[in-house]
Amino acid sequence: AAPMLAIRDLRVSFPTDDGVVYAVNGMDLTLARGETVGIVGESGSGKTVTSQALMGLLKDTTAEVTGQILLDGQDLNTLTETQMRAYRGKKIAMIFQDPLSAMHPFYPVGAQIAEAYRVHNDVSKKAAAQVAVDMLGRVGIPDPKRRYAAYPHEFSGGMRQRAMIAMALVCEPELLIADEPTTALDVTVQAQILDLLNELQDETGTSVILVTHDLGVVAEVCHQVVVMYGGECVEQATVANLFKEPRHPYTQGLLASMPSLAQRSGRLNPIPGFPPSLLALPDGCLFADRCPKAHLVPDDACGTRRPTLTGLDGHPSRCHLETLQPTGEVAR
Ligand code: SF4
């Protein structure tokens, strides 16, 4: 079956006072219905800009967005801002790290959820209010009828995040983008919110893109994972394969720097060095000056030629080592 979402060679750049910033430089992702894919990367890896592009939030801005974002075969990148409005909230919804930024401070939470429903459904205010109360109940907010009238600041952080999930899912979107949804919460509440997302996904069949810097979160809830570095997708795999057999040297470094895994091997190894400047991308591999394996590739290919994403059994990696021939040559 055709994938529900297919991103092909997505690129995003925008002008700044310092020059053009190349924020996303080749993002590929395939997502089946009902699946969860994690997008992992450090800050500046392009993961948040990727989700903004998916939501169409870069339309009518100075950003240049190229490539395809195929949702059920429709390329969202070709839609105008007006056309995109019919999709946003109804087919694709988003939740953020900070629910307060997405909610109006002066309106009751329930009324905001009801309004989000009425944007895409022609129903009375009363009917929408009932939908909102039901939704608050479904996300585990106790006494939803009474909490309907509460204001965002009257909710705890965890409850606010639940309310934002209710607002995002009220129109039963096909795709939910969750950008660091649990980063601001304490560990117990984090686990509750991730469980809730899993539960609702089982009920509704919504596909989820979970944007995070935390591989532990990915291990817990995702089926697939895409690792981003310097605005490029450097590896995509099932979660099981990524943890068992990481192919890209950057992913290998990330795994070695995870506290829980490193405790088992007895070492915590943060990757030395810094991500590349997105203002002046080098010709070679974007990871070259931090990569402990660059010396294994002959002819300084790492420093002079950008590797492509090379697929092996549905587990592609963007590294010259993937194409190294037995003779030591890099395939051209
Ligand atoms: Fe390292 Fe070279 Fe592979 Fe880049 S292409 S990840 S520098 S080995």
C-alpha cells in the first residue's frame, strides 16, 4: 500500500542578516498509517523546521521550501496558504513542548477545544461543547464537565499537555506532529503522556511524528526512527534495528552517549565537537570533522564529497562507508 506520508528530498532555507541559513538539506521519510516515527537530532539539526514545513507554517514567509510532502498522495508543498488551512487541524495537527504558547490565556480550555472542532465541523456551539467535554475525558482529565470552564493557567503542566492533545485530536487528524511534547514535564508525567499518546493512537489510527532529542523516548513509543544531522536525514530504520545495528557513525555516537545504554557498557561518551554551521555547508560529509571513522574512507571522500542516503534492507544511511567497495574505492 502507498505510504500515508512520504517526504522526498525536503529542503528549507531562509535569508538572515548573516546570509542564507540552510536549515533542512535533504529530508526523506516514509510513514504508514497508524505508525509512529521519531525524528531525532540535536538542536539545530533541522527537526523543528521540518515539522514547521509539514504544517505549512513556512508558507507566506521568506523561507524557500523545495521537495515533496505527499500526504495521501497530495503534495502539501504545492498548496497555497489558503488551501493549507483546510488541512491544518483537520488532517494534520501539532502539539508543542509548551501548551501555553498554543492556547489563548483568556479563554476557557474547553471553549478553545470546542472552537477548534467548529472550525472544521458545521455543528452548533452546544454540540461542539459536548464533543470538547468528551475529548477532555478521553485524555484523562478528571471531572471534564467542570474543567471545561477552567483557564489554561489553572491546569498543571501535565494537564495542560493533555488538554493540548485533546485540542489537536478533536478533529481526528490523520497525522499528529508532536514536537518535544514531554520535554518540559517531570519523568512520571512524561511517561503518562507518552502512554496516553500510544493509547489514543491505537483508538484512532492516527499516525504520529514525534520530534525529540531523546532516544529513550523514541525507544519507548516509536516504530520507525529518522536521525537528523545538519538538516539531513542521516539514517532511517525500525527502532529495533537502529538500537541493534546503528549504521551511521553519528547514530553510533548518539547511542554511546545515552546514559542508560552507556551505564551498561560503563562509559558515557558525548560526541566531541560541534554541529556544522548551516550558513556555509562544506562540500563533503556534514559530520566529517566530528566523525571517528572518516579515516576509513580513502581519497578524503568524506572531506570532499557529500554522501547520499544509501538504502540497505529498508535501513538507509548517509555515509560513504555504505558504498565502500571491497577494493577500497568509493562507488561513484
Ligand atoms: Fe564519517 Fe565519512 Fe561516513 Fe561522513 S561519510 S559519516 S565522515 S565515514
